[in-house]
Amino acid sequence: MSGQDKQRISDNPISLTGLLVAVVSTAVGLPLMFVDIFSSGVNPYTGIWVYMVLPAVAALGVAILLAGLWIEKRRRLMPGHMAWQFPRFDLNEPRQRTIVLGVLAGSIVMMVLLSITSYRAYNFTDSVQFCGEVCHGVMKPEYTAYQHSPHARVACVECHVGSGPGWYLKSKLNGAHQVYSLAFHKYSRPIPSPVANLRPSADTCEQCHWPAKFFGAQQKTFHHTLADEKNSPWQIEALIKIGGGGPSGTGIHWHMNINKDIYYIASDDKREVIPWVKAVSKDGHVTEYLSSDSAMSAAELAKAVPRRMDCIDCHNRPTHIYHAPDGAMDTAFAAGELDRGLPYLKREGMRLLSADYKTEDEAKAAIGKGLHDFYAASYPAVLKVKGTAIQQATTALQSIFAANVFPEMKTDWRSHSDHIGHLNSDGCFRCHDGLHKSTDGKVITNDCNTCHTFLAQGTPEAVAKARLQAQPFHHPVDVGVDMKDVKCSTCHSGTAGL
């Protein structure tokens, strides 16, 4: 028997290296884990190290240790070495009993630690911080928009994953592909909306929003600001017919497949061009509508797979909303963040916000310089008197840009159209354009009063004094055409008035 054969099988360089790796990573990870558990702050990078990197390194160390044992065993089975024998344990011997009890105690401790780290890792990978901050540069547009959205207190996984192990597993497998894309810079700019693999809204949205309870109408005031010298305010008082879930089945949520099923075919990946629609009533009656403007042939339509209409076909930006300069500035004016006393502020602000920039820093500098230079050249007296207001407006415009436009990722309101409404994109007019007709002459209506009724329009003073009653829409500026004959998005692109 050689001297080496008398040594324990674990006394080999490979196993000792693995043991060292496992012990060091555990020794580093344990204090960090307790700091993270009892800390009030949340740092996504700490979570990555504590619950993903260090456990993986420890597992690698154990794997190296086991590999060393296997290699050493194979070596000792070679000719010239003593035949392999399993170790013998005699619990009557104090030393061996101590070893066995120590191994058992260590195993229990490891199982507890693995349970804690696994549970914390599960929660960490489902956290908003993990989704939005770990891949900071890539996910910055989505995370920023999320923080300014109506769903800012709803966790990402509530909508993108939902409950149940099946979709959880699917999301993690998809996440592995995203990690690969990030590591090797295979991701696109902008990041496309995952319209093809989102979970049905019945499993996510409808856990909070109950379509069957959508009925009646809601009165809403729309605040606008014209792009004239006075930044004139313009209000629209409207009755929004949100119904569709009640017994009458009329209103915007008529589409919600409660009393009928709606199917459609889109000719593009973003589902912005819809040449074919089918409605199936509760009694089984089928009506198909084909757009006279369709670019798809009969053969292409026959091969296409119809999609059953879902919440996200209209509410496609319920959280990651990128506001156009026009609407974002309207909100800022209404909130008092922009001074209407600054001549042409709306026009100049939209011009600066919609310009092409390579980086956010470049945009910030250009907005600051551009607004100052405009008033210095055109309204020097205003610059002298309202210098503070101009600086406040500059800060507000820079904030609007930072929240809605991301040059590095080529992401803004133009790359991700919002299908709710029909102002800056076709939205409702994808189907409600008056061009979709059935073989028996039925037409999908494009009548404004189908979804809303205008009650008053004009300056805030005029609207406050007006008698609220149904009336046709009046454009605040004479554009020379009948508004019933054109889509809003024909002229509006997020920078109306430029």
C-alpha cells in the first residue's frame, strides 16, 4: 500500500480547491444575506450576488470537490494501487460518531441555507427591482415608464407572468434567452412589445378589472394647450361610454367577448393594420368584415390565423406608456409646471422634445440651450423678466424628455404606439374606419358618438358657463376639412401645431 493510498480520498488538490471555493463563497454570502434580509433598502445588485452569483459559485465549488473525489477514486483503482474500499463507520467510536453528527448537523444547516436562498432568489427574480434595474441600460425605458404609470404599484410579474407554475417556468426560460441576448448584445433597439407571447388578459388584467361590471358612462375633462403665442388653453368636456358589460351590451367594452366573440387578422407584427374582423354572437350568428383598403389577398387571409380579441388589443400600453410631446406638455400646463405667460412655449417645447438626439445628455443640453436662445432672440424682454419661469420650464421639459424619450434605445411614442383612442395613431380606427364591410352591407361604424359624446368645447371659461349637451366635435383650429372625413392621426403625430 502506498503512502498516498493511506490518505483520505478527499485529500487531493482538486477536492481541496473545490472545498475552498465553497467555503469562501459561503463565508462571504452569509453575512451579505443577513444584511439584505434585515436591511430596509433594496439593492438589485446585492440580490444578484447574494442569491444568484455566490450560491452558484458555492455549487460550483461542491461540484469541483465531488469531481476531485471521483478522479481520485478512479486513480486509486489503477494497477499498483490498493483496491477501492468504502469507508467504515462505527458509531461506537467517539471520533467517528462526532464526524457523523457533524456531517448531519452541517447538512441540516446547508439545507436551511439553501431553502432560504432559494426562496429569496425566487422572490428576488420576481421583484420589480430585478426586472427594471438589473439590466438598467436595456430596460431603462420600460422601467422609467412603469414608474410613471397607473400600475406603478403593481409588480411586473402580476401582468407578465401571473399565477401558476406553467407560466412561471415559461417566463424563466424566456428570461434565460434574454440573459443571452443581453450578454452578447443580441437585443434590438427598441425592445419590441411582446405581443405574441403575453398571457391572456383573463388570467392577469381581469384579476383586478372585471369586464362584466363595465357599464354606463363617465364624464371626463380633456385639457389641451394650443401652440399659439399665448399657449391658449382649450378644454373638451366629454361623456365616455365605457359600458359593454351590462345587459344592454353597448359601449366601448362591447368588445370584451361577454355577449359575443370578436376575432381579427392583422397583417403586421404590431397589430396596427387589421384588414379582417369577425363577430360571433351568443346565438352563433357570424358576421365577417373585410376592409376595402386591405393589402392582403384572399389566399393570405385564408392562411392567416385569426386572433380572439383581448384587453391588450386596445390597452396595449397599460403601463409602459411613452407620452408624445403634445400630450405630455398639455399635462404639464394643466398641472402648473409650465407658465402660459411664456410666448410660444408649447410650440417651442414640442420642437425641442421631438428633435433627434443621440443621447439623453445631448437632449438635456439642447433643451436648456434651445429654450434660452429662443427667448433671447425673439423675446429678450421676456427673458429678462421671466428668467426664473424659463428655467423652470426648461427643467420641466427635460423631465418630460427623460420620462418618455430614450435615444440610446431608440424608444419613444413613435416606436410604441398607444392604441387607446385615435389621436396620434390609428388606434380605434384600425377597425372603426368605415371601410370594413360585410357581404350583407354592414359597416363597422366610425361615428364619434358610438364611444363618446361631446358636451362642451372651448376655453375653460366658456366650458364652465356652457350648457352641457350633445354636440358635434369642433376642432380648435380651422384645418379646412370636415373632421368626419379624416382620421385624427392623419395630422396628429404627437407634435400638433408644429
